[in-house]
Amino acid sequence: MSEAVKVIDDVSFGDLLANPYPIFKRVRDLGPVVKVEAANIMMVTRFDDVMAIERDPVTFSSINPQSLLNTVIGPNLMRKDGEDHARERAAMDPSLRPGVVKRCWADPMRAICDDVISQIEHKGEAELFEELAAPIAARALADILGFDGVDWRTMALWSQSLIDGSGNYSHDAEIARKAREAASGVESAVDRMLSHHRDNPNPSMLSSMLQADPAQTVEQIYANIKVAIGGGLNETRDSILTLILGLLQNPDQLARVRAEPSLWGQAFEEAVRWISPIGMYPRRLARDAEISGTLVRKGEQVGLCVGAANHDDRRFSDPEKFDVFREKKSHLAFGAGSHFCAGTWVSRALVSQIAVPMVFERLRNLRLKDPELVRIRGWVFRGPTHMPVVWDA
Amino acid sequence: MPTIRFLLTDGAELAVEAQNGRSLMETALEHSVPGIIAECNGSAACATCHVVLPEEILLALEPISEHENDMLDFAEAPRESGSRLSCQIKVSDALDNISVRIPAA
Ligand code: HEM
Ligand code: FES
């Protein structure tokens, strides 16, 4: 006998945005699939269930031509499966492979971090969201895409507008307008740059897409560059801040990581497990199916709450603690299955090997200005939004 | 049905019956072989399905792609000359009785 989907109707959307983790815990303990009314979605929150779903893309499909994401940015690889997905993914991967990151992107990314830090180093205090993490993430992404000369604030605005637009379930006219504006901004930027990248093959994503076999259409390029802008900026920015925050709140762990730099990688994985930059993404049922005994019908959508799975106490002890030295286990912050984050290796290199080590190297005796001032927000996307710090200049 | 002998990091051996046409990674998951995580489920994107094969078998396999080759340098356990991503290798009779070692990270 399969169970019916249980419902939670006494939490508000504001509660979710402020701190989804207590709600995730309630959902996890209540059942494998729980409808949370405030978010209007059926949440899957247990680690093993999310992993099992991601191993069965035929049942739990990403294909969803009617999705808001497709409306806002056009048909793109995140809402495709199988061969269609694999071809578009293969067209961007040559820019994002770990070896390419090391050979082609590490030096430019180091120069960007050096420049951003040089601008604040003398001040002795800064707000790290606006003055450090956002410009680093945006400028690194612009380089990788091949968007030479696009200002970081424009990148950040496009990214936020596209994200807001694809989550605009209340059909707010202003959000929709901004998303359209961002989409056409990205398209004109691509138009301006295509001939340069066609004539000068290089490791950038635009160039990779042009060199791909089969060739990508301009529509595919538009859409998947928008995916990379919407999905490659905020997450990197948020993970930079989260890693810094976790270490500042745990000076003993910071000391050990700084004494043993090979631990930076491990510290980064713990940061994205602890506060996962993407907390949830959807899959659609291609047939009736049971998720650990709970029946979900064909056509319905489930939200894979990887943020919740990364706090599943069946897998991680004291999951709410930031602990670089916890028992080593894989997490789901980069998703799983064929849509496993394409930018994983870029963010690992940028955040854990370059940006955050450089921050602690250059901003001596870095500390939070006042722990009370730190703001962390969001549930589908979550990260520190405000983080004032001081150091010895 | 070929037999695959997984050599685990603790030295133990786990011999399993494998199905032709499935990947070595899928075979390992089906039998809960420890050390094969396979986060990306066979897309050659995560490098968490790293195995080491006997060198004579490598020659009998399809050559390694540029993408897999790049990925292997970044697997958690250091790369060896027989290293492959198990998701990129299809089981066939040619693999009968081979030893597939799970490298220690
Ligand atoms: C810490 C940083 C990051 C995190 C935590 C993260 C997380 C994720 C997650 C969870 C997914 C799966 C979404 C789904 O299946 O619906 C994803 C997909 C994706 N990410 Fe990331 N991401 C990060 C950085 C980046 C960067 C820097 C880029 C680009 C340079 C990027 C590009 C992509 C793309 C293109 C996809 C879609 C892949 C596909 O559908 O095959 N990400 N990311
Ligand atoms: S399963 Fe991810 S690389 Fe093989």
C-alpha cells in the first residue's frame, strides 16, 4: 500500500526565506514526499531519495517545455534529457573541464581576485557581498563565457533578473519586464561577440559552443549562455561568503586549514553542504511512481531539496554544524545525475584554491565586524546577503 | 554473464556477475561496491567512479576520450596508468574475470 502525500500548511513563505532548515527537518521527519503549501511544491528532502530520483531520469524527468525557466530564457539544457541534453552539455563542457580550468582560467581568476582585494585591502573594513564576492564571481564568469568587457554590475543584474524571472510564479509584471530586458541584453552581447569568437577559437564557452559538433544554433547559444549566467554567478558568490563565514565563526578550523592548505578543498565542500547555494530544483513525473512508498502521479512536479538532503541526519551527524573535519561523505550541493553542475570544477578552483585563501592571506586578522550584522537569506537560492568584516590594514 | 572482481580499498575482493552492455559503474552500484559514488550517474562529470584496470585490458577497450582523460587527473585518488572512469566502460565478455581495483583516496 502506498502512502498519500502529507501536507504542511502552517509555515509561511517568509519562514522559508528566513531559514528553511527547521522546515526541511520537519518535512524529512514527516515523510519522503511532503507538500509544503507556502511554497506550493511537493518536497523530497531525504538524501537517499534525492539520489535515487537522480538515477532515474526516465521517471523523474527534467523535460518541461512549459516551465517558467523556458519561457524566460528559451529552450535550454536544464529542461532537456537524454541525447538532446548531452549534446548541449558537451558543447559547453570543453570550457569547464577541470584541466581546462587549471590551464586556462586559474591565472585570469587569480588576477581578478588580486584586483578586487587590492581595491579594499587598505581600508581595514568592507561589506564582503558587494565589495568582494559579487565582483569576483561576476568577473570570473564573464571571462569564462567570453563576455570580454562586460561590466560586472551588468552581469550581476542580468543574473538576478533571469533568476527572479524564472521564479516569478505570481506573474509580477515588473519582474517579468526586467527578465525580458536581461534576456535581450544577453542576446545582444552574444550577437556582438560571436564573430570575434568564431574568428579566434579560444577556451571560452561562447567559442566552445561555436566549435561544437554538431554546431549549436544561435537559439541554443542564447539559452544556454543565459543558464550559465543565471546559474554560475550567485552560487559562486554565495559559496565564497559561506566559506569565509564558516571559517570566521570557527577560528580553530580556520587555523588548521591555513596551516595545511591541502584542506581548502575539503573546507569548500563542507561550506556548500552546510549552506547549499541552490536549495531546491524541480523534476517532473513522466509516469506514476512511488518515492519510498509515497505515490506521486504522472505530470506532477517534485522539488528535490538538496539543501535539506545535505542536512539529513541519517547521513550527516550534527548537520547544522560547520565542521571541515566531519566524516567524509559526498553531498548534493552540485546536484546529481546528468545535470550535475557543469560549473563544479570552476567553482572549486575559484573559491577554494584562489579567492578564499587569498582573502585570508591578504586581509590580516580578518573578523566579522559584528556577528549580529550578518544576514543569510533564501531557500531556493540561499547565502549570506550582508557580511561586514574588519581586518588589520 | 562475465564475472567482475572488484578489489576494495581494504584489500577484500568482491566477485560479481555482470550484465553485458551495462557500465562497470552501474555494475558496481548494483552490488553496492564501496568507493564508487557516481554522483553524476555516468555523465563523466564528477570523477567519483574512478577505478584502476589491468593494463592489458586497457588496450582492448575503446580509447579514452579527451574529456575523460582531463577528468581523471582530478579524481580524488591519484591517477595511475590503469585509471579509468568506470561509467565510461561497458561490460562485455572481453572483461570476464578481470580485476577492477578501487583506488584509495
Ligand atoms: C558553488 C557554486 C555552484 C553550485 C553550488 C552550483 C549548483 C548547481 C546545481 C545544484 C545544479 C543542478 C540543477 C538542476 O539539476 O536542475 C547546477 C547546474 C548547472 N550549473 Fe551550477 N553551481 C555552481 C556554480 C556554477 C558555475 C560557476 C557555472 C558556470 C560557469 C555553473 C553552471 C551550471 C550549468 C550550466 C548547469 C546546468 C547543467 C545541466 O543541466 O546539465 N554552475 N549547478
Ligand atoms: S559517474 Fe560521474 S564520472 Fe563516472
